[in-house]
Amino acid sequence: MTVAAPRRNQWRLVRELFDDVPWSRTSFAMSVLCSVLASFSAVALMGIAGWLINRAAEQPPVMHLTAATVLVRACGLGRGAFRYVERLFSHDLALRLQSVLRLRTYDALAHTTLLSRRRGDLLVRIVSDVEAIMDVVVRVLLPFASAGIVVMATTIIIATMSVPIAAGLFLSALAAGVAVPLLARTASRAADRALIPTRGELAGIVAEINDAATDLAAYEDTSRIRALQEVDEQLRRAEERAAAVRGFAAAAQVVAAGVAVLWSLGFGIAQVEAGTLSRVELAVVVLTPLALHEVLTTLTQAAQTGTRAAAALDRVGQILDAPPLGQGDAVAGSPSEDPGISVTDASIGWSPDEPVRTGVDVHVAPGEWVALTGPSGCGKTTLAATIMGLIPSLGGHVEVRGTVGYLAQDAHVFNTSIRENVQIGDRDATDDQILDALSRAGLATPAGVLDRIVGEEGSMLSGGEARRLAIARLLVGGRQTWILDEPTEHLDTETAAALLNDLRELTADAPVLVITHDPAVMQIASRQIALDATPAGE
Amino acid sequence: MPGPIDPRLWSRASATKTYMVAGVAVGTVTSVVLVAQAWLLAKLISTAFHLQGLPGDLNAVLPGSENAAYPLGGLAPSLGALGGIIAIRAVLMWFNSWLAHRSAARVKSQLRTDIIAARLASPHDATLTTGQLVQVVTKGLDNLDGYFGRYLPQLALAITVPAVVGTAILVTDWESTLVVILTLPLIPLFMILIGLATQAKMDRSWRTQSRLGNHFNDLVVGLPTLQAFGRAAAQRKGLKINEGNHRAQTMSTLRVSFLSGGVLELVATYSVALVAVPIGLQLAFGHMDLMTGLFVLILVPEVYLPVRQVGVHYHDSVDGITAAEEAFAAIDAGSHPASQTDPADPSPANPSPAGIIFDAVTVGYSENTVLDRHSENTVLDRHSENTVLDEFCEHIAPGEVVALVGPSGCGKSTALHVLMGFLTPASGTVHAGGMSLGDPRWRRQFAWVGQTPGMINGTVADNVRLGDPDASDDALQNALLRAGAGDMALGHHVGDGGEGLSAGERRRVAIARALLRVDAGSDWMILDEPTAGLDADTEASVIETLRGSGTGVLVVTHRPAVMEAADRVITMERAEDRMSEVAR
């Protein structure tokens, strides 16, 4: 068992990020200030305009209205201007925090060995999880902080005219700005949780249909479409419950605003009758709640965003706190006259307490293709990682002579030029060396090919091309000993056959360990080492 | 700014049109209720104002005696009415959100079914990976929630509310209406002007910005690869520099793009001030009564609110349109129906002899069926997969066992895909059993075994039964036995992507499936490399099974044993080889 590190609370993570970014708290304070001024302009505009109109109805000398007219105009301008500045401040801060979090996450991930198939999804998810820090600042902390201050300020100003009205306003704001968002969050969390299995089911059916598309079409199957429609119907009903929650929250906020207005009117009229409230101020205490509650409507969304962002940051925190596995980067190794792999009675695994296998013997000599087979989870990739020095061996003897190259089945094609993609193998490689490697890997090398940008996730390349680009990396680095991980996976028979043929020629004199379950690969291997299912606990 | 509604989306939204019309109706009712609320508020405030009376004229408005008889100066009924109005607004609010959900849900279900149907209509053309397809069908479509749920209703409100509320203001005070009429169009006008002025800059920086922004994603997803080459830690320095550039670039874009939002708020809010100040002056000079002034003041922000909200929900519209475009891309990728005959012109009763006839079938695929990004493949790949079937002619007699052989890329598999209707030929015709390709009964003639047979989740029995949904367990067992898998249990579990079965077992299940189909009346077995990767003994038993099935067989293969067993071997050449021969 790995020792569970103390869990990092997501808010502690946010605090740490604030500590890491210079002037972050000042920046945040400025954002809040601008946001408060923007919202308060809107509230004050209604209040002052109400005062202006009621006062004007008393037909005082126009001079007495000048101050109010200036203020009304200022508030009219203030809202747009302050909002603009606030957005710039808050986004700049959020981007700074995101940069720091990205670097931290990268450091944590780069120093733990990621060579394992199940990691792929995790990496994609972490990338989007890191973005949650932007939401936390811009869409959660800022609106709540700013709304809180605006509510306080408004309550205090109204209290100078009428304490009971101010108290009612404050309570209604608590209901619309705190109680409703929190209740809606709790309710929608339950509804969202109910959605998860149904969504999983939908994803499962879609994946199934996609994988078996030709056969389903050839046999004119309709059962899968029907299954899809059934799940879709379930999903629709579950989403309807979630939508009902949002609808109730919005309606509840309308009611809270309405109650505040009624309360102000009821008390206000009574107080005007009693002479304890001036009739000019009546318009102020009645119109202000309308504008104030408009500020609060965004908070339901903010609370829900907060839940999602907190969960995302929690996952990021787990990555940051996880004790590193292995050492991250592979050891390059130094060239040798007699390259080869000698693994004798080795124990391999990701954690010293939990060896995946013990007593592993693998020897590969130059010119040999040794096929490593066995069911998934039996330790094939773990062995590859151990040989590459990505994780230490847990016992026995592991010796690798010469430089080791690893051809992954899903080698990543970076969103950059072909040149830089090949230079992963050797960053000092010249253009001639790269062109030579590409051509030996079986790729065409028309003029300007090195500067061609290969798209996101290598989408400009076919599966066969991507694998050949990965081979070019190994060639340019002059790797002597090769580990091939499922080299024919996901390729059609013809492409796979051509690739295998070329690989065999390229590695004629090299020691090659090939992890595979493809019979075609096993057939051309010189030897086969079959690992059985993991002997757990031995 | 993209157009508000994609016509393709609109045509699919037919099921939701009722909801959307209802949405506009609710919006109109909401604006009438808002006018009523403003009127009540104005009345209450102005009456209360006059309760205190003007100096020296205390009892002019309401005599004291009457006043004492009613609590709150006789205003309780109006307060009650206001409460009622608020209740109605809350109900309308809830109803509106329910309607919005319903319309989004309908469109999402429709698109989901369409995408999957398109995927099955063009099954061999996997433009999207499984992950991408799942993403488009689940999270991608969820972005339509905001579009249908918030953006479109808001768009409707932006038209109905200013119209209704504007009329109410016009009736009361035409001067204020003038301000509204002059300022309201300024909002879209400014948005368009700023949009035009910033478009060039945005376009320029957008590419850089998204490239910089994706660098982190690219590095993280590629970390296992970097680590295998010992280059992960070394990339940190570059990442840090990139992050700085990304932030600078993003902020310079944001400074411009927030401008439109800022101007929008400015115009909307300042317009309220523009209306309020003249009202105040008119009141001061006694040219207007208080209730009118208050009524207009309360209503004016309501005119601008929905227009402003359209801006607030602008992102919902962008996300929604992006999601819809992804969905349509997925649908269009699959919408190459395999029909060469005009549906109005059904195939003649029996014009051609039985058997399979390929007549001058040409397939040129990169432009036709694959998205254009794939057309660049040929630049790099010597072993190009963009094969072209060029004027392919062949006649295969009923019951004949034919092996289709040839070098890599000669179009063998393409010929099978055309025959199965997975691919539409650019020209030429295909007939089989007296039918033209595209006939509704077409596929029933064939029993298919692909290169990597697809498996559905469930049991071995479920998978074999695809060949004939009505088959009995005994028939299934018998088919498995003939396919060389007699020892396989019908109830054996098959998981995601055929998990639980080895590659060889999967192929045997697929063959059993095809045999069952033959039992149910198919005339042909169509197989693509059925023995690749099988040992000689297994291969022999598969061949025996095929010969023993008694139907016609068309098999793509490169295995000598299979060729030997065939009645006839058709050797195909790569299109470009043929071309060069002609040139010589």
C-alpha cells in the first residue's frame, strides 16, 4: 500500500497559488473594488434616480437637483467603465495563477513515470482540470465577494433612512444570494450525480457502435440504435430533474426580490404615514431592492461553477500531492560495443511494497527479436519501464548495454513542425540527419517537409505515418537497443505488414524486445517469452 | 459574429418549434406582467408620496377621515395585486426554464440519433476516433443546452420585451420613448462597429493565442513520449517562456474583446440616466405627474435588460454553434448514402443475370469520403492508403468461390467496401442478384466478416445472433461448431471492444455470425483477410468451413492456402501501376 499523503484541500491550493504570484492579493482586491463599483453604480443609479424624481415632484428650485442629476449620469457611466477594468484585472490575475498552477502540475507529472496505458485519460483530464483555477477567480470568488460588499453597503445606506426596511432587504439578499444558490447547488449536485451512470452508459453504447460500426451496418442491426435511444430517454428524464432545480432557483430569486420590494413598500408607506420616513426617500427604499437583486441573480450559477471547479482543483491537488513513482525521465544510457538486455531473476513493480512480478528472466542479444506476450496487467509495460530506467528494479539484476529506444503504440505527435517532432530523439540533429531518419523510417521527404506543422494530436497524419514518425525519432537518436510496444496495434493488416517488414530490416543487427499480442508479430520473432497472469502477492 | 441560427439546426428543431413559440409567448406575457408591475409600483409610490401631501395642502389628496379607515392608506389591495404579479413572474420564470430545457433536450436527442445513424451509414470511414465521437455525442451536445436554454429565449425576449415595454412607455411619455428609440439600436450598432474594427486584430492573434494556449496541453498529453526519450524535465524552461507569452497575448486580445461588452453596458446604463434626468426636470417644472415619471423610470432598465443579456449569453451561442457544427461535421462525414440509382427509378425486375457484377467502378477517396485534412496524407506516406479503384470490372457467378488478391493498396478492400455499400463509387455500377446497389434488400444478400470483426457488449450468443436475430440457441451452437469454435460457451461474456475474446476467437465468432446469416438466406459470404494471423491448421479448418457453406464466397486474402482453395483468383494491380503501364 502506498502511504496516503495528507490530502490538500482545494482552498489551500488556491491560497498557495496566491502566495506564489506576486501582488496577487492586491490584484484581487482591485478586481473586487472595480466589481463593487460597477455593481454599486447600477444599484445607486436606480436609488438616486428614484430620489431625483420624487424630489423633483416637490418642485424645488432646479439647483437643488443638480447634484443628483450629476450623480445619476456618473453612475450611468460608471457601470460600463468599472466592469471593463474589473474584467481586465481579474483575467490577468486568473491567467497568472493558471500559469503557476500549470508549471506546478507539469513539474509534478514530469517527475513521476507516466509510462502506463491507463494514464492517457488522466492526462487529458488534468489539462482541463487545471483550467478550473480561472473559474474559481473570475466566476466564483469575485462575484461572491463583490456581491457581499454591495449588499452590505446598500444595507447600511438604506439603514440610515429606515432600519426595518434595511433589515428586510438584507434578509432577502441573504435568501437570494446565499440560501438559494447553496440549496440549488446541493439539489443540482444530487441531480448531477444521478446523471453520471447514465452518461457513462451513453458513452459506452456510442463507443460500442463506433467500434463495431461495419458489422452493425453489414448486418443491418437496429438493436444498438434502440438501446441508444433508451439511454437517451433516461438521460433526458434525469436532465429534466436538473433543469427543474435551476428553474426553481431562478423563480425563488424572483420571489425574494419581490418580497423585498413588498416589504419596503409596506413598511415605507406606513412610515411615510407615520412621518418617520420622508416621502422622497420612499422611492429610494423601494427601487433599490429591484436593482440590488439583479446583481444577485448570477450567484446561483457561480455556486454551481464553484462546486465543479472545487472538484477539479481537488483532482489537481491529488496529482500534486501524490508521491512520485519512478524518476520521470528515462536514462539515456551510453553507446556500447555489445548492446543487449540482460534481466536476471528481477522483481519489477511501481511500488517497492507491491512487486508486479518476481523472478523475471529476459535476455536479448543483437539481431534477436524477442516477443513478450501475456494478458494485460501481467507486467509487460512495467518490465519495459524498468529496462528503460524509468522505474528502479525491486530486486535481482537488470543490465542494459547501449542506448535504449522505446516505440510506444500511441507515441504522441506534438503540435509542431516535423523537424521538432523528430528532434525529440536528438535535439542536436541536423536537417540532413532528420531527413535521412525520415526516409529510413519509410516516409517520403518532399521539399519543405521539415517545416510542415503536424496538427493537434497528429491529426494530419495517418496511424501508419504517426508510427513511422516515432520510428524516425529512434533512428535519429541512434538507439541501439529497441523496445517495441504493440507496434502493429490499431493498424490495418496491410499497413501493419509493411511496417513490420521495415522494422525488421531497420533492426536487423539490434537487440529488440517486442511487446505484442499480434500473431503476425509473434510469427517473425526469434523467440517468445510468455508471461502468465500476474502471480499476485507472491 | 456568427448568424444566430444555423438553418441545419433550425430544420432539426422542428420538434421544438412548439416549445420555442411557447417561449416567445411566455416572453411576451412576461413583458406585459413587467409593465403591470411597474404601473403598480409607480401608483403605490406616488400615492404614498401624496399621502404626506404637498406642504400646506395636506388633505387635498386623501381626506384624513377616509385615510384612517384603511390600513396603509387604502393601498393594501394594490400591495396584494403586486404580490400576485410577483407570484406570476416567478411561475413564468420557472416555466420558461422548463420550456428551454425541453427544446434543448429534443434537439439533442435528434442530433444524437442522426450522428449515430450517419456513422452507421458510412461505417468504414472512421473520421472521428471513438473518444472524439463520444465527446461530440455527450459533452459536445450538452453545449446546446446554453444555446437553446439561454441564448435563443433571450433573443426572443430581446425582441418582445422592448416592443411591449417600449409601447407602454410611448403611451405614457413619448419624449422618453425617443431616447429609448435612439439609444437601443446603438447597442447592436456599437457591437457591430467594434466587432468590425477588432476583427482583423482578433483573427491575427487568435491563431497565436490558441497555439500558445495548447502548448501546455500538448506537452502534458505527450509526457509519456517525452519521458521515454528523457526529455520531460528539459521542456519546463520552454513551457515557462511560453506561459508568459500566452498571458501577454491573451490579455491583448481580451482588452479588445471586452470592449464590446463594456460599451454595451455603458450604453444600456447611461441611457437610463439619459431618461431619468429629463423626467426629473419635467417634474420639477410641473410638466409631468409623479406617477408617470416613476412608471417610465422603472420600465426603462427593463427595455435594455434583455438586449444586454443577449450579450451576456453570447458565449452560450458560440459554444452552441460550435457544438452544432461538430455534430453536423460528424453527420456530413457519414452522409454518403450508398445509392447510385434514383430512388424514383427502382431497379428493373431482373435486367441482369444473377451473380455480382462490377461495371467500371471508380473510387477516388481522398476528396470524396475523408475530410480534407486527410488528403495531405500522401505527402508523407509512401505506403499511401488513399487507393483508387479505377474502372474496375468483374463478373462473379452465383456460388463461385473467388479470391481477390493483389499488392498493398490495389483496392481489394475498397472493392469489398463498395460491394457492402460502405462506400459510394464515384462512377460505375454494381449489381448483385439482379438488384442495383442501394436497393433496400441489398445488404441482406451478404454475410460479412471484416478484417477486425466488431463485437457488441454482451455474450458470445448476442454477437453471433447479429447474423439472424430469430435464431435458436441450437442454431447458434451449430454455427459456432462449423466456425471451429464449438467449445465456446454461448454465455461467455464479451466486454468493451471484444474484451474477453482473443483476436482469433473474435474472427471465429464473426464467421459463425456470417454462417448464421447464410442459413437465414444470404447468397454470398464476403470476407476480408479471414485467416491473417491464424496458424496453418486453423486456416485449413476455416477454408473447409467456407467451402462447405455452399454459398458464393468473395474473399480478400494474401494467403496461398486460401487462393488454392478458390475456384478462381482475381489479381488486382495498383491503379498507378496500371497507369504507368498504359503510359509505356
